[in-house]
Amino acid sequence: MLASGSSGNAALLSSGHTRILIDAGLSVRELTRRLVLAGEDLESLDAILISHEHSDHVGGLPALARSKKLRAPIYLTRLTVPAIDWGESEPRLMPFQAGASFVIGDIEVNSFSVPHDAVDPVGFGFETQGVRIGVVTDLGYIPESVKYHLRRMDLLLLEANHDLDMLKVGPYPWSVKQRVMSRVGHLSNLVMSEYLTQDFDGKAAHLVLGHLSEQNNHPEIVRLFGTQALEGRGLQTRLTIAEQHKPSEVFQF
């Protein structure tokens, strides 16, 4: 995870042969810096994969598309393409239909629709060399279809955006609070923990909780919710809280 939170999101997935950037919510300069921290650079990317058009996921994308260092094509849903202000960019786009599966290098990508107030938002499942990774943030609830796609993962990135009590007394206008709590908003700590308690299959060796709101959540609250849910089921899944301002460790399989 290069960055995860309300101010910008990006992650790097590498099979050793293929490197995919998932979302580009950081400036080109900051994204470049964090890639270097992970031992990579823009030139090494084979693809950029976009979940939806909100600025914390594509804020750096138009400038990135103009970079002479970038040779990688940009994969995003057909409906998301016109929702992004590309400016003077001439991106190399690879549009796909939400729900489609395709292959980038030696990584199989499975997309699936998620309930969020974007034009055509998707989550992703990845498989390479027998390893399965699920990435799903920015969804108001977890429908059965999404639960199905999150089964049998070795690593799962799941949203834990807000604490309901903090959100209710926090600085956001009421209209924004209603949006965040809605079924096309973001997952609360409570909904996340209910999923872990009731629906998580426990197969993942690593669970990463991310997209935390800096105003309406706290990493230790998230850790408490996640830990209690996992320990309540006797699971040995390793829990990590993704951060906004620095990359996570490198998860290796």
C-alpha cells in the first residue's frame, strides 16, 4: 500500500514479472517518491488500474498520463473514462466492462461492481502464481456478490472508513455525514467487523484495513474492531492498518 485514506489512494502489486499500480490518488511527485521507497519506479509499471473517478483515487492520474516516464496503459471501466477530466493528457486507455476478467502480464484481474456513489465503481481480485489478492474500498455496504468475490483470498484489503460515533459528532456537514453513512457511501468500523465475524472465510493470511478517514476514525479504534472480530473467531489472520502518509510494509508470498 503506497497510500490509503481520504486524501489519496494508491497500491502496487508485483508478481516479479508484472507490476500494476492500483489507483493514482497522489501527485506524480509523491507517487514517484513512494514507488522508490518500494523499490520501483514509473518506468517499471506495466499497467495502471483505476477503481473509480473520485479525486482521492485519480487526483494524480491526468498528470501521470502526461509523464514521459510512463509507458503503462490505464485500465478503467468504459463508463469511468468520460468521468475523468483528462485535461491535455492523451492517455493510452484500456477500457473494460465492470465485471470483466482479463490478464495483464502474468496477473489475472477480476473486476466486480461495488455500491458507491461513483459512475461505475469496481473492486478487484488478482491471481498470480497461485496467490489471490482482493482489493475493495469505497462501498456503502457489502452485498452478497462482493462477499462471493472476496472468498479464498491470501491477502484482503478492506475498507474501514469511519467510526459511527466520531462521524456523528465530527466536523462534516450533515449532508456529507448522510452520504458517508448511506448504502453508496463508505464502510464503518462496525460493518467491517460484522463482515469479519459473520462472512469472512478466514483464508487470508493478511488482512489490511484501509481508507481510514482522518477526521472520523483512528487507527487504534480500527485495530480494536478488527482484532476483536478475528480473535472472537479464533483466526490467526495477521492484521495491518494501512496509512495515509507513508507506505505499508511489503507483503510477500
